[in-house]
Amino acid sequence: MTKRKTAEEEPEPSPLAGGCVVAGLTLGAGAGLWAASPAAAILALWGGGTALVWRHARTRMSDSSATPLPGEDPSPEDDEAGHSDAPRISVERRAGMLIIKDLSEQRRYEVP
């Protein structure tokens, strides 16, 4: 029974474990390079930073915010601006205050 419990309760590996290993190896290599030659370590740091910036600048942006193609079906009128169920409001400005009134519902309060 105890063998079965231990087999079922194996901890799952952390998704950050690989990143920690890569960071540790990079820092170890950097420390070794620094011990050998500080100038070479600084040049390697600049080169790595330049390579990362270059790679990031060359990656393609996603098209998630692109406008739809002309042949695509337009969205229904319910989703367009001004046709939603958003509350209608009225804004009234007075000296030192801003009053916002909700016009989507009629609210009446009766005091007994």
C-alpha cells in the first residue's frame, strides 16, 4: 500500500526549472569568463545584449489587432459602437463637482 501511495504522489516538475538551469549555466560561464578576462566578459555581455535586442526587433508582431480583410463578414450590428447594452449616462458639471446620472433605468425611491 505504501508503494502505491508514493507512486501516485510524485511531485510534478516546475516549469521554471529549465529557466533556472539556463540562468545558472549562463552566470557560471560569465563568472568563469570574468575570472579569465574581465574585458572579454564585458564584451560578451554587450554582444549577448545586442543579439537579444536584434532578435527581438526582428521577430514578427502578431496580427491580432489588424483590421479585417475586405472579403470577411462584418461583425453584427449588436457589437458595433452605440448598439451595445452599455448604460447611457448624463454628465452634469457644476462648480467643484461632476455629477454622472445613469439614464438606462428609471429609478424612483419612495420615502414612507
